[in-house]
Amino acid sequence: MGTLTKDTFKILKYNQRNGFIFTLLFRLITTPLYLLALNAGLKFALKMADYSYLTVSNIGLFLIKPWTAVTIAALLILGIIVLLLEAGCLITLYQGAFYFRKLNLWQILAGGLSKLLDEIRRKNWQLGLLVLADYFITNVYLIYRVFTHVKPINFVTTEILRQPLGRMVLAAVILILLLIVLPGLYTFHACMVEQKRFRDGYLKSWWLLRRRIFEVLPLMFSYYGLAILALWMLYGFCVLITAIAVTLFTDNRLALAVLPAACDWIELVLIFFSSMLLAVGKYGAVSVQYFRFNSRITRKAAAIGYEGKPFGNRKTAGIIMAAASALCLMSLFYVLRNGSVITGDMLSEIQITAHRGSSNEAPENTMAALHKAVNDLADYAEIDVQETRDGIVVLGHDYTLNRVAGVNRSIGSYDYEDLMNLDVGSWFSDEYKEERIPTLKEVMEYCKGKINLNIEIKNMGEDSDLPDKVMKLIEEYQMEEQCVVTSTRFSYLVRIKKADPQIRTGYIISAAYGDFYSSDSIDFISLRSSFINERLVEAAHEKGKAVHAWTVNGKSEMERMKMLGVDNIITDYPILAREIIYREAATESLLEYLQLVLK
């Protein structure tokens, strides 16, 4: 065991610089691209299933839809190709180290591509299933941690682990996969190095392992245990440093809101790097064992796989890497600027909307209120839009300007230039004197990439072209993933959904009577919180609709909404809402302890 460990560290160290750089670049390129494909696939499957939203109640029915099965199969095949390519690249790296050859990035990629194409030509499709099972077993703890962040999977995971039968079934699945993966530990090397068919490679793997099983398995499990321990130690250190920084440099009102969100992102980043390092370490350890145990492999042979065409030259490999990198950067830019189903709705337990911007801290429906909403870490800013006499879409809630500007006239009675002369900030406080009414265009320019928008279209009559103008602005700024449109007038939502099905729509209702959430023209209902109960939330979720609650300002009501499992809380106090929804007891204790010490 000691010799194997020593040799493993030697092979990891031999070409560690290029190995780690390549694996990092490979993951940085493939992960965003796969997430982009996952995002597109999920949207497609939801559309084909006539669902707007995934919940615990409807996920079972969603999974058995024909197009869902097709989409999942396509995404699995894409994932298998990526995993097999990574396996081929890492085996090439360690194969080169076995022959005392330090490979550059292009040679590692070329070797991996050659090995992948060889497996496709030999129709070793079973190797794809094995790499999927192997990836699951290797990263089972990390996958569990990711599932705790993604809804509705996090609710399903929690429910499964809560039930004794669920725990038993999950344990049985893991055990079965272990019994499949462990005998095939060296199958990838047997197939990719010795070019065996899958069956022969799997039998060769078991033949190599069977006499050494009590030497190899404790070693591999100890490696894995040490890696998880290191992950938790690093996570604890990062949380401690973050807590100190938040306590020292953040407004106390934001402290308990910032830390839980920061801790979530710290964990996701560490999971990404841990998965990468586990892959590097695992293939390094298995390569050492394979080359040591296999008497047929000698250092005289050198068929590593990077010399062949069409990938065996620096120029071709460079073009492939550059093209993949460009796609990665484009996908990252798209997600950051335009939003994503994966990074938006699914990664948040309950989203928080700042009502009319952060209207408790700045005058409502102004740029100042939107700045505050961004600073308060709100997921959405809710704004109200109307139209001026000359057809400009601007922000405003009331039908007259009496409350915010002291003039008893409607926004629609003003031309845009005259409206800009009105002060809508002094009523709130002298600090906001001379604050003006912004246009929706100004708001979108500022909010794109910073915060999502809930745009409420005020009822301007059946013949109003306001819904069309709002829709065109959303399309112009490519904010379909960052905007939802709501209204009390249902016909507006029907018009928007018919013209652009990508735009999510929400029906605002004061009371809940009838089957108001079944229409295909709406994706969610926006309801007064006092009318929301468990039955309503479950019924809406079963129909694939989300539930937004307004206007939730009290702590007890926020707690009730959290317990009922609503999807979005609209509030004048986004910081308080984030504290209540995301704060855990341990986080609270840590911050309070630090505050006490630092005082």
C-alpha cells in the first residue's frame, strides 16, 4: 500500500503543471457549455410538457413525458462523450508519464480525442455507461451537495433521505453501482491503452483486481475520505474568513443576508475544484496500479495516441481548443447578461422581489430604489409601467401623480419631456430631491446582468399598445430570461404569451377563487399572501405554475410563506426576507459570535 501511494504521488508530480492546467481548462470550457445545453434542454422539455415550472408535485409526471425522456437521453449522451474525452485525456497524460514523457496541452487533448474516436469506432457503448456510473460513485458526495442547492431536486432529495425506505433504496442503488464500478476499475485503461473490446477489458480489469482487492480498495477509499475531509476543512476556513470580512466591512443589516448566499457560492466553487482534483487523483492512482499490475505493459511500447491524424499536431489541437474556449466565453457571457433557468429559478430556494424597487429605503419606482434593490441582494425588482401621452413607457404605480409628485394629473396626460420636470423624490425625503421618473428603457440598461425585473403592466384599457411595447423592449435587450411580465388584466398576458412564448407571465389576483392557474397563457400567479394556503400552493405546483406572494413585510408572514413553499416573496424589506429565508442557525450563531468578539 505504501509503495502504491508513493508511486501515485510520483506520477501526479511528474507532469503536474500541464496536468492540472489542462484539467482546469477542460472543466472551465466543458462545464459552461454543458450547462448551456442543460438550460436549453430543460426549457425545451418544459415547453413540450406544457409546464412553466418544475416542483416536487409535478416532477414525477414531467419525467415520464416522451420529450422529457428524449431530452434526458440526449443530455446523457453528451455528458458521456465529455466524460469519456476527459478520461482519455487523463489516461494519455499518465500514459506519457509512465514512458517518462512530459506531454504538452495539445498532446494531451490529441491523445484523448484519438482514444474517444477509437472507442466510438469499436462501438464500446458499454464504456459510456460505465464512465457514467464511475463518475457518480467518485463524486457521490459532491453530487449530493449540489442537489441540496438545485430545486426542486433539493426538496426531493430531502424527502427521500427523510424516509427509511428512501434511504434504503438509495443505499441499494449506490451498492449496486459500486459492485459494477469496482471490478471495472481498470476497464478504461484496458480499452483505451490495450484497445480491447469492452467485455474483454472489463474481465481484464477484474482479473487484475481480484487478488489485490484488499490492498486497492482501502487505499482508494482512504484517498476519497481524505479528499472530502480536505474539502470540509477548506470550506470551514473560507466561511470563517468570509464571516469575518462580512462582519467587519458590511452593514449589519446586510450581514446575515450576505453570508448564507456567499457560503452557497463558496461551496459550489469548492465542489467544482474538488471534482476536478478527484478526477486527476483517481486516474493517477488507477494508472499507477494498472501499469504496475499489468505485466504485459512494458516501457518499450509508446503508442500513447497523440501522434495520429487528424488531432496529432499542435495547429489542429490549438484550433479545437480555441473554438471550444470561444464557445465557453460566449455561453458565460450569455448566461451572465441574459440569465438562465439553471442559474436563476432553480438555484434559489425562494426568490425575493423588492417591491417597486427597495421602496422602504428610496422613493418607489425610481432609479434610486433600483440601486437599493441591487445593493440589498434582491433577486427581482418589481416595477409598475404606464405610458405617456407621446407613447414612452415609464415607471409609475398610481393613476395620478398626486402622492409622489403633488400634482393631480395622470402620467398619460403628460408628454415625456414635461414629465421629466417633475420631482418624485422629495415626498420620500430631502435626500432624494429632484429624483425623476425613469423610462423602462433606462431601467433595462441599468438592470441587465444585475437584477431580474418583474414588470407589472398597469391596466390601460383593452386597446392599449403598452403590452406590445413592453414585450418589444424585453426582446430588444434580450432579457427574456431576466424579466417576467405581470398584470391584473389577463388579456395583456394572453397577447404577450401568444406573440413571444419565451417571456414568462404572471397573473395578479387579490383573492383566490376558481381554477385560475390552469391557463397556458400564464407561468405563475401573483397573489396576496393572506389568501395563500398549502392546498393552493400544491394545486398550482401540480399544474406546473409558480406562486408569488405579495406584499410580505412581517417576519411571521415571511416564515409562513417559507413553510408553505411559495416560489417568490414580494416585499418592501428584501434584506429581512433574505435573512429569514436563507439564514441557518449555525450561520447566525457564527456571525453573532464574531460580532460579540470583534466588539
